[in-house]
Amino acid sequence: MKYIDEYRDAELVQRVLAEIHRTVSRPWVLMEICGGQTHEIVEHGLDQLLPPEIELVHGPGCPVCVTPLELIDKALAIASLPEVIFASYGDMLRVPGSGRDLQATRAMGGDVRVVYSPLDAIQLAQKNPDREIVFFAIGFETTAPPNAMSVMQAKSLGLSNYSVLVSQFKVPPAMEAILASPYNRVQGFLGAGHVNAVMGYWEYAPIAKKHGVPIVVTGFEPLDLARGILMTVKQLEAGRKEVENAYPRIVTYKGNQEAQAMIKRVYETCDRKWRGIGMIPKSGWRLRDEYASFDAERRFAVEEIRAEESPLCIAGEILQGLKKPTDCSAFGVECTPQTPLGALMVSSEGTCSTYYQYRRSLKK
């Protein structure tokens, strides 16, 4: 398949890896932001094929993983109401709340349904005018436009029974938070190509300049990732701290202007809590006041719900690149895909889930 097979060509990947080996002269720590990139790197063993001087650490780019515990508890409270049909992507159903998950809520009688698009939830609202339809609007910049579009469409259709539980995150503030931490180890970033396809990469230059780190926008196939690593290492070895695009077949500097306009029309920037990390200023979106009637938190009065993370889970340290899943005493023991303590063990893009599937033998 064009634009897929050629980026999985083992010979081409080996050539790039060989150039990385020739280029590197000292230790470097790089972070891939996206959980999808983490999955590809670990599945194909790219991190094990790199020279020992290069360490890849795994960032907070999994929207399922960073949705805060208290928001899961709010979802559970809403989904338990008899008048509600709660619509969610499937990978959210097993994310643990304080006492249970959405799958258990469904088993207890809650009307929880898996959808594949926010427009599926709109159709549920049209077909069930006597029920309240709540869509779990999670994600980064990639899902913000379709989620925003569903709110605009609900308003234009006059659907008074549709609302969204918003869990929308922005990547650049999280990068800033990681780099500003006194414990930061990250010396270069691999940018999440799908985020940049929407937002472009014009936001990254001030971050690279302020913190003195290269940022390379990178795709998801083995060759994309290897090239992104090579470009980052070349910058570090040369003492350059710039933003480069290693994914030009998809990403442009300005990104999708229409999608950005839609986000701006429906959402406004807000402080957002990240699961395991805590509050990051201006790192999320919420509905603007003119769309407040579609805000499920307000509609169902769950804004005050608070929750505490499990003390056994080190998800926050993993998401900041400070530790690996194999450093966790609960990994593969108390915490498994069948009995997850945190969201990182649930999502297919979660670092713990990926390590459990491909790296259990590395448990310390």
C-alpha cells in the first residue's frame, strides 16, 4: 500500500539506524510524545536497535491515559443515571475510576454504548429524543475538531438532549511542563505527527528556543520514527535546537486552518488536570459560554466530584519520562490488563499496556 509499505521497509530502516550509530557520540535522552509512537517503537524493537547512548522515554501522548481519575468518576456518575445513554469510544470502558469502570457500570444496568465517532452520538440523540445522550469527548488536538463539530451540529439541529463530557488536552503545554520540571531528563522531542497535521508546528519554535531542545515532527511507521530520531540526534550532536518536520507528506507548518478555526469557535483554553501528573496551566479546552447548555458537567451537576490516585501507580513518573513501566513494583503483578490500577495498562497506546504485551521479560 502506497505510503505504508515503503515506510516499513526493513532495509531502509536498517540504513537509517546505521547512520544513527555513526552519528551519535555521547548519551542523549529523547521523548516520543505520542502513545501510538511508543507502541510502534516497542512492538518493532526500534529502541533496542539504537546505540546504547540513545535512551527513548515515553511521553503523555495517550488521551485515555491522561484523562484524570475524577473525570472518570464523573463519567461513571452520569452513566449510572437512568435517563442517560452514555456514548464513549471503546478504549475508555475499562479505564478504572475510584471504584469501578464504565464496563462495570454497563453490567450494573447503565446504558453505556460504544461509538466510533461523535456523529454516532448525534444520531443517538436524534433517535432517542426522550433520553439524555452524553458523549465522552476525550482526546488531544486530533479529536478536538470532530468533537467540536458535533456540538455545532447539535446546536444547529436543536438537539436539547445532547451534551459532551469534555476531556480535551493540548500537547505544547505538557511539553513545557516536562521541560520546566527540576527532574526533567528530556533533551529532544519527537513530535506527534497527527497532532501536527491539525495544528501545524508553529507553536513549537518558542518551546525549542526557551528550553534549548530540538523538536522533530515525526510519523508513526518504523522508517518515520527512525528518521525522526536521526534528525533529532544530528541536531543534538551539532548543538542545534530547532524545529524540523520529518513528516512532510502529512504535516505542514500552519496545519489545518479550518480545523483550528472550528476548535476556536467552540472551545476556549483552560487549565486541565492530567492523570498522574496534576494540573497543567492552559493545557486543555472547555466549551465556551455560548455552548454551556451542551456541557455535561454543568447539566448533571458533577463538577465538584474529586478523587485520589492509587499510591501504587507510578503513571505520572512514566508519563514524564522519569521511569519505565518495568520500574513499577505493581507492573504485571497487581497491575495487569485484566486488573489495571491505572489507564496506562488499559489503552492500546498506554505505555504499560505496550510493555506488558512486548516487554514483560524485562521486568526488574
